[in-house]
Amino acid sequence: MSNKQSKQSTINQDLKLLYRKALSSQTKNDDEQALSYYTQALSLIQTIGETTEDIDHLQYLFLRNVCEIYMRKYNLNLATVFVNKALQMTDKLQQQIKIVECLERRGEIRRLQADYDGSLLDYKKSLEIKLKIGEDDQLDISTSYYNIANIYYHQGKYDDAISMHKKSFKIQSSILGDDHPLMADTYHNMGIAYQAQKKCDDAISMFEKSLKIHFSTSDKNYSRIASIYNNIGSIYQVREMNDEAISYFNKSLKIYLSAVGDIHPDIAYTYNNMGNTYSDQGQYDNAISMFEKSLKIKLSAFGDSHPAIANTYCSIAKVYSQQGKHDDAISMYNKSLKIYLSALGDNHPNTATVYSGMASIYQAQDKYDDAISMYNKSLKIYLSLHDNNDPTIAAIYYKIGSIYAHQDKYDDAISMLDKSLKIQSSLFGDGDSILTDTYSKIGIIYQSQGKYDDAISYYQRAINILVDADIQDHSVLTTIYDNIAICYDNQNRHDDATQMRQRSNTIRFLYLLRENAGNLAV
């Protein structure tokens, strides 16, 4: 054996020893020690001029595992550096399965960074390679469909997400049968997609199918059952059926406490959901209590710089805002923002959510310039992540338009509200009740400008929607009729004004009549 071969053999043995030590440290959750061993190994490889295939394979494993550690630590920038280095090694090794491995890891990192287009590209490339090489493990192909479905879900492409879940479901069903626990997970994920579409009945149907499988197995996955109860509770929360929501959250909590103890992260998310429900009910002290329980568990599990901590700070900020404790709310949002910027960067939807939350507080404080500045920061992020046809973007345009109206910047206000209206019409149709607020707001602005015909036109559009949809909120209709009456008076069309006031008074009278009839029945 030559000196060169002897040296490489010695280095190879040293690298394998460092690898075993690093794996042992990872098993003990000592990531810092593992990183130290991997760093020593990678530095050792740099001393070699020409590497063998065996050493190249070890270098790939070092890079891959370092990437995984940084993913766990939520240091996504360094995780990206190492997964890209690992991907470069696959070009040298020419092993397709390792390319797939790297693409899927990078796809997950990009998902966590909200780079959904990049993530989708990686997951699709991975699937393409699997199909090209004719991978025998069809379940692994179903996992690719699941990953792609997950990205479509985050992009708001819920129909595409459900389509991918169905492809995954078809493969799993043909191999495992309809009652396998993996099928329960697919039903669960489809339920989450339906839930995001606000197709609550379809979502509950999927969740119930998932529950049926879980309850039929001898080795029950109680954590998953608790998660499903948590999701069903969230649906009832959206439906404003808060008592039912709390009931399901308590079912979830009871199972979690029994199955995983009282400091598991999953319990923290249930506490968070309960806090949101109490907040919706105006039970702010109970809400804060739940959020603090959630925060205590998350701090123990993740440390103080994880996005999950920032999520709870945001929830607390919203409660403080509802209580009118604006300074406390801003303080919480700033804590949240610091974490998000560090962990996720300045172009992530969570960061945008904080900017919007801070903007709403500044708006409530009549600090309109500060509010617009924050809304524009949020808007910039959403426009970079979504196409212009997104409901969140429409909502921000509406809020900015409302502020401009308060500042008497009527042309700017109309411009923003028209943008909001265009998106709303595209998403929901011209006759959807969600458009009535925007039509009414534009009507008020035109009325303030003395453009009474334009104001009446927009008021009438709002009325048509409310009447066609049989909206029962009498205060909205009466306010619009009263505003039209004022417009007619200003145009000296007093008979028309009287007619509008009569309609308004009739609605008020019928409402009081129904209310009194209800009280008498009681």
C-alpha cells in the first residue's frame, strides 16, 4: 500500500469514527456536540487533495446531517447552505436516490421559509426522478403527492391540494387497504384542506372518517385523535359555536394530557386554540391564561427564538388590542416581529401578519401615517408571495382606503377601495355579501365629496346584495337608506328622500316588532 493510500485509509477510519460519535450525540439530542464532530470531519476532508468514493459518500452524509440539525434549530439559512452543498455532492456521486433526498429536504426548508414556488419546484423534481427511475416503493411516491398537496395548501390552491391528496390516497388504498392508519392521516389532511376552504361539512366528514379508522385500530394513535378533535373544535370556532369549540378542545386536551403529558408542544397548540375561542367570546382573562400556558410549554420545548413562540406573542397582542391596551399589544407584536425576522426573514407571511396587527392598533389610535406605513409593509410581502387576487390583499387595500377616507384623501381612498372591490368581485362574485361594506364605504366617500349620484349608485348596489341575500342585519340597511335620503335632500329631491326614510323606518319598526314578539314568547 502506498503512502497516499495509507493516509486515505487512516483518514477514512477517522471520519467513520467521527461519524459514529456525531450520530451518538444526535441520538442523545446533543446537537452542539454533533455539530462539533461533523465540523471536524468536514475540515479533515479539506486536507485531502483527491477523495475516494467512500469518503465522498461520508462527506455527503455529514452535510446532510448538519442540514437536519440546523433545520431542527430552525436556522433555515444555514440549513440551506448545507443542503445545497449536499446536493452538489450528489452530482459527483451520481446516485439518484440521494438527489431525491436532498430535493425533498430543500423543499421542506423552502416551505418553512414560505418560498412556496421554490418548494413546489423541488418536490416536483423529486417526484419526476422517482417516476423516471421506476421506484419500487409506491408509498414513497404517495409521500411526494402529499408534499406537493401541502404546498398547494399553503399557496391557497385548495382544489389542487385535494387533488394531490386523492392521488396519494389512491396509492395508499391500493397497497394498504381503506382502514390502514396511513389512510386516516390522508383523510385528516384532506379535512384540513376543506377546512381552509371553509367547506366545514366536508372537513368534518373527512375528520370523522379519520377518527373511525383510528378508533378501529388496536394500537390507537391518541395524539392524532386529539389533533382531529382540535381541528373540529377550530371549525366550530369559525362557525361561532364557541361552546361546542371549547368542548372539542377539552376532549383534545384530556387525551393529550393522558397520552403525552402536560409539557408536550401539541398541548400548547390546544391551549392556543382555546385562548382564541375565549377571546372571541370576550373572555379576555381566560384567553390570556390559555396563551400563557401555551407559551410556558413552547418556551420549554423550543427555546425563546422559535416562530412558535412568536405565534403566541401575536395571540396575546390581539387580546391586548381588543382590551384597548395598545402599548402592551405593540410590545407583544415587537417581540413577535424580532423572532420572525430572525427565523423567517422579512418576506414571510407571519412577518406580514405582525405588520398588519400593528397597523390596526395605530389605526385605532388615529396614528394614520404609522398605520399606512405598516399596512404597506404587510402588503409588499403578500404581493410578493401571492398573485394580486388574494383575499388578504383585498382586506389590506380596504383598510388603507378607509384610513385615506378618514384623512379626507378621497381620491386615494377610492383608488384603494376599487382595488379591494376588484379582487372581492373576482373571488366571490358580484353579488356576494362581502362586497356590501366596500360599496357602502365608497358611497360614503362620494357623498362626502358631494358626488351624490355616484354615492347613490354605490349605496344601491349594496342594498341590492343585502336584499337578494336576505341579510337580516337591519342596522346596515337602515343606515344606507338614511344616507341615500341625505343625498336626495342635498339634491333637493325631498320626495325621494322622504321615501327612503320611510323605508328605513319601516325596517326599524319590523325589527322592533320581531324583537318584542320574541320577548313575549319568552
